[in-house]
Amino acid sequence: DGAPSRRSGASGRHPSGRARMMLPLRVAMVMPPVVTGDPGAAVARWPTVTRTLAAMRTAGEVDVQVFGRHRDRDAVWSCDNDTYSFSATDQLLAAAVASARPDVGHVHGLSAVRLLLRLHRALPATVPIVVQHHGEPVPGRRGRWAHRLVRRHLAGYLFTGAADGQAQPFIDAGMISPRARLFDVLESASLLHDGAEHEPRSLAGNPSILWVGRLIESKDPLCAIDAFHACAPRLPHAQLHLLATDRTLEPMVRARIAALGPAAAAVHVHDPVAHTDMASWYAAADVYLSTSRREGSNYSLIEALSCGCAPAVSDIPPHRAIVGSLAAPFGVGDAHAAAEAIVAASTLPRAAASAHSQQHLGWPAVARQLRDVYSTLAYARVVNIA
């Protein structure tokens, strides 16, 4: 398991290994979700893909073509020198990928097991297929069983936090072999527009602490409130801002805030804002707080760091991968440890967070990580067929 099996009778031939390694690598990037309507509008809803392709184009060495599913028809959409090919069925999609003669197949998401099998059958045995995790939870028994059938045909898996245990639940469930190749790749860099002007904003508090997310159990907003209360003696002028979307736990959140007594006035629950306005919130905040119990990545953390927010984040694999040595994470659900992290973050210069983001979390970093994965897999293919 964890490496593509060699199959006889596969169609298509590639140039010799030595010759191909001197050319730009050809990558087929596959988007399994079925889209409808205008293909251009569908592509516009894939900002992480379009930004990734732009970064790959700038970095060079890799040519990427994107393949997707359309409900009604085959279609081709070109934008900024990138090509997006849509097919009306999974079978046609697999055939289109094979006709592109890629060196590597890169499939987004762990859910499209049938499509993975079609790609495996359509592509030559020497073409590695790698699958990228995008926050999907471990599926039920049927989904786990399906993955056990397909996993031996896959060359590896991409996770944000692969080296920090993000893949372990899938290994424990038998979906991924313990011997599979795991690669650390950021799911996304900041989707905020670089250098764009935004309306100045001020957030009360010294420091001002910003928590962004849904008021649901997995985001643990109650821990955020308890952590704020625990750090108040050391940060008496701090204020906490909860920028919340889903309001499932709002009654419990409001009750926990009210229980703070006079300190409740320093905790604010804000209505959600458009993503285009988020840069002004991050720029106004001193500390970004995340109490999440699990994440696929954490786009808001990446964006907050790009704006210079100091992180105080829970100890989960993607947070460790994103924050690195910039800050020590706190135990999940541990409000007192979270309070210590907030106090430490309040002393971190904005320049340090920004520098960490520029070096490790920008789109060039995403492109570099993907290029390294593709090159590693393509090199393994060359060695195998030499």
C-alpha cells in the first residue's frame, strides 16, 4: 500500500526518464466536485486553485492543467494562461486526464473514491496519483472500506500538518496505509488581496484579541471566553472580540459571557462580515486566538498572520504546521494554558508574525511545496522505469 501498483496493458507512453526530467513536469490537477452553469463562474469559486496555479506559473518548472466535472456538458475554460477542462462524466474526465499525458495526477479531496479508481485504470502504471486532504472527516464504515480498496493505487497523500499527525485518524481507520507516503503541503496561503487598501478599523482593548469562527462545539468558543477571563489579571485592559458566523452555541456563549460579571463588558460578539473586509479586522487586532479542536488547515489563522496578528492557538496538527516555532500552542480545551498563550502573544511584535508569514505561508511557499512533491513523485517514477 502507499505506492501505485504496476498494471499491464496501460495505454500511452512517456519519453525516457532522463529526457522527461529535463522538461517542465506536466501535472493533471483534478477537482472532483460536480459544477453547474458557467464554467468560468465555477472557476471563480476556486480561489485557492487559481492562486495556486498563478504561483506555480511564476515559480516555473511545472505545467499544471486543471480537470473538473460538469453536470451537463464538456467545456474548456481558459484564464490567465491556465486551462480548466470540464467533462460530463467521471469516465470522460479520466479519459481527458489520460489524454493530457501527465507526469503526476493530483486529486483534491478524499471523497471521490470511484473517480480515483477510474483515474488509476485510465493512466499508465508509471503515473503517480497523489490525493490532498481538505478538512474531510473520517467517513463511515462504507467510505473507509472503499478507501482500503483504492489506497494501494495511490502514491501519497497531502496534508496540512502531515508531520504533526494530521493523517493519523485516517491511518487508524484503515483508510491510509501506515506505510503510505505523506507530504506536508499548505492547503492555502492568504486569500486576502495583497496590498489592497481597506477601511481603517479599530478594535477596543490593549491588547485586542480576535477570535474568528463558528459558534459550534469543534471551534470551542466557550474555551476562548474562559481563557480571556483567566488572563484578565495579567492583561487588565484586554478585550475579546468574537467574530462569529454559525450561531449554534450562541445561547451558551451569551450565558458564559454574562457569568463574567463586570468583565462581560470586555467581550464582544460581532456579526459576520464579508471576507473582503477581514483584512481590516486582522490589521486592527493584536492577538489572533483559535481554540479549535480540529481543523483541516485554518484559513483565518494564515490570513491573520499575514496581517501581523500574533497567534495564540490550540495544539492541533495544522496549527503546529502553520505557526511553527513562532509560538507555542496550548492544549485543546485548556483555558489556563490558552491564557498563558494569549499573554505571550501580546508581547510578540507584529513584524515577527508578518516575517513568519512571508517566509513560510505565502503563495510561493505553497508552490514550492507542491513542486517538491511533484518532483519527488516524478523522480520515483523515473527510477522505477529506468
